[in-house]
Amino acid sequence: MRIKAEGDFERAKELVNTYALKIDPSLRDEVIERCKMMKYPDSVAFVVPELILVKDGEGTIIDVEISCPMDLGAQQLKWAGKE
């Protein structure tokens, strides 16, 4: 989180090169085969709920309401600025 917050490109690059690029192909292939046997989906998508702050007259947060006012397509378009 610190790397992202500070925009530390070099540390981010080091992190990816250390942990994200070096995989064991045989382990990857085993996972893929197990997922195929289970008929596990290739991708998963879900609607992220919106959190609505409820404030009192003085502006103090007193509660949080959870809302799912749209479907996945509408939410993705909203996030892309194309609503």
C-alpha cells in the first residue's frame, strides 16, 4: 500500500519482478487442470456495493447503508466514466 500511495515506481517494479513474474510452470499447469476438472469459471465478476454514509445534523457519521443500485454492466460503465 505504501508503494502505491507514494507512487514508488522502482519499488513496484522490484515487487513485480520478485513475486509476480517467476512462476513454476508445472504448478501453474496443475492448477489449470484442477480448475478444468471442477468446471471452475475462467473469470468472476460481481457488483461492488456502494456504501452510503448516514450523518446526523452536525455532520457526524452515525451509520453506513449498503446499496447495490445497479447491475454489473452499469457499474463498469460508471467506473469507466461512460454512464
